[in-house]
Amino acid sequence: MKKVAVDAMGGDFAPLEIVMGAILAVRDFHIPVVLVGDSERIRKILADNGEESNPLIEVHHASQVIEMGEHPGMAFRRKKDASVSVGARLVKSGECGSLVAPGSTGAAVTAGLLGIGRIKGIERPAIVTPIPNEKGGHTFLIDSGASANAKAKNLLQNALLGYNYAKRVRHIAEPKVGLLNIGAESTKGSTEATEAYELLSKQTWFPFAGNCEGRDIPTGKFDVVVTDGFTGNVVLKFGEGLGRLFVTMIKDAANRGGITAKLGALLLKPALKKYMMKKLDYEEEGGAPLLGINGTLIISHGASRRRAIRNAVRLASQVAEERIPDIVRETLQEELKD
């Protein structure tokens, strides 16, 4: 099992919550971690929790941090000793098998692209995010925020990345891949969408299931839904807002419905919390993988606390074990031979 590098200085609650999350991952899953950041602050937290001598926990000092408001590309080039940059170099060198990066998505994507490097044949990395569906599983949206201006060939590459992730990491036997569009017909949508439809229909890497409309995403009709980072991020954040609205509406209905409604809501609350809210809680996943790079990078929410980081470390270890970059690289090389 390869070590997981963790940017201990990223996010709103660093370094305490990040370090505590890493400690939980070590205790619960026995995954070795390397905490990257201000070594003095990190070691104090470890000492306070009796983990200063744990052989599964290492500390790698980094003197700088890329803040949320900074331009990712400029900050990455200027701050050579930023924690996320150092973590990326640990992955590139092979010292660590993966990196967990809470905080700035832009900084994490830049670190993945420039620090770890992209797979030859993949022009742009893509974030894959799970969305709960009616079948009790997840629909995997790719891209959900890494590259806003994707061309048709980038969408084809996103589909290849998403297919391999769903199959290898999520163990879906034959993932159904759909292209997000405004209609089911092949002629619908933008120029990029119609060109991508044609490319997806001609490729032989995996079965293409056709266009996916927005309303299909939560049904589970498709396992992987392909789009550009701009559209994917809008879909994702709209879904987050809709989930909060749904919870608010349930509470409002219970308050307005009198004693019977309140009693019913009280009886239903444990089930809602156990089954529905758990599905909607981003901390359950811990983060979203950035695919298309020569390594594993999990991007965690800026507001991540210890439970999210614990689960992100577990996800990072799982994704790294499946060698997706190698599989994608081999697939693309076979195409070039043909």
C-alpha cells in the first residue's frame, strides 16, 4: 500500500481538522500518510493526540500555502514550496501514490496538471463527482469543474476517463456512458456536443449509450455522464442547492401541518438522516478524483473537516490501487498503433 500525501494546510479548518482526518484514516484503515505543511504546527497536533511516534504518519515540511483568493497558476509558479505543490512533487517522484488536496480547486488542478503531469494523449484533466441516483447508487459526472472550455475531443477523453473510473474503482461491470445534452437526438445541442456525439459513436473503447438530458442524471439511467467543466459545475452546484431546498421544504411542511405532521416528521427523521442525508453528505465521499494526470489526486471541499479527510484518504488509496493512468495510457497507445 503506497503512502498518501495530504496537504495539511489546505481548506478552511487547516491544519487541525486535516491532521485529525489523517489520523482517523491511519487508525481506521491503516493507510500510511505523509502530512505536508508547517511541520511545527503539524507535529504539535500529532503530539497532542499521542501520534507523534506513529510509524504510519510522516511529516514533510512546506513553508508556503496557496490561499483561496490567489490565482492558481501564478501562485503555483511563485510559491514553489506551497504545501499542495510539494505534495504533487511527492506523487510525481513516486514517494507517495496519491495526494489529498483540500481547499482551492484551482490550485489542486494546477498542481495536478503542472506538478504531477498529464497522461500523454489526454489534453485536459477532469474532475469526476458522484451524484446519488434513484437506483441507490451513483451517477458519475465528468467534468465537474476542471476545464471550462472543452472541445469535442476533450469530451471524448473525459468519457474514457469516467468509464475506467466507474469500472475499475466503482466496480460497475459495464458502465453506461452518456453525453449531457438538451435532447436525446444526435443533432441536438452545441457544435461541440454534436461533434462529441459523433466521436463517441465511432470509438471502440466502450459502448456509448447516447445523449443524456439533465433530468436523467438522478434516475441512474446512465452510470457516467460526460460534459465540460463549466456545465458540470453548474449542474453540481444546482443539485447541492436543490438538496438544501428539499430539506427546507420538508421542515416547513412539518411546521405548517400541525401536530400530526410534526409527529410524522419526528418518526421519519431517523430514517431520513440515515438514508437520505447520508447520500447527500459530501463528507461521505471525502472528495472528487482529478483524472487524466499521471497519478492520483483527490480534491476535497474547502470546508472539509476530519471525517471528510478520513474518507478522502481512503478514496485516494483505493483509486491509486487501480492504476487508471496506466490503463488509459495503454488504451490510447493501442489506438495510435491502429
